[in-house]
Amino acid sequence: MSENKTIIENKGSKIDSSGIVRKGFLVGVSANILGQGFMLPEGEVLIGRDSSCGIRINDKQISGQHCRIKAGSKGIQIEDLESSNGTYLNRKKLKKPMPLNYGDRIVLGESILRLLFEEEL
């Protein structure tokens, strides 16, 4: 993490990912992907069932190319790719690209993911 960035964790409040340069990590929290982890690369990654996706999830309710996550120096964003069943961020259906924050809940089909960040000692 950059030396001039300080992250303050307050119970009950979100930690904004914008301006923080560190890797995001998605972890599966639903039964079908429980404990599976997916590191988010710098740039963009597609999530879906298709073999062209950087993050593949075997879930019949997920489209071939379901959503896109972009990670960079301005934070992390998620965008639905006109998937059949939609992408939900914190229980709201995505209608446009939205920023992701620490602990956000992402639902794709029957799969639930949480966004975490790598940590340093």
C-alpha cells in the first residue's frame, strides 16, 4: 500500500476503495462457492460461465459473460453486461457501473461474493 494513504476502519461504515492502490479480492460466501477466492487483477476482468472469463463460476443462473470488474488507481467498479438474471450489489440491481467498497455483497445468479482487500502487516 502507498505510504501516504491511511485507511481508518470504523465499525458500521464503509471503506471507500477509490484512491487506494491495493489488490481487491472476491471471496465466495454462498454454499456453491463457499471459501473460493478470486484475486482481481489491475485493469478489467470478466465474470461468468464462459471460458473467456478471467473469473469463471459454474452456476446455471450466471450468463456466459455476466459482469465486468475494473480495478485501477481510481478504485474498483462493477458493471452488469446485460446478463439474463442481473447483477446485484448490496441487494440492488445494477443499472449502471457502480463503485465497489470493502465488504460489498455481489450476487450473480445463485452465487454470492464479498469484496475484500489484500492486507499488509
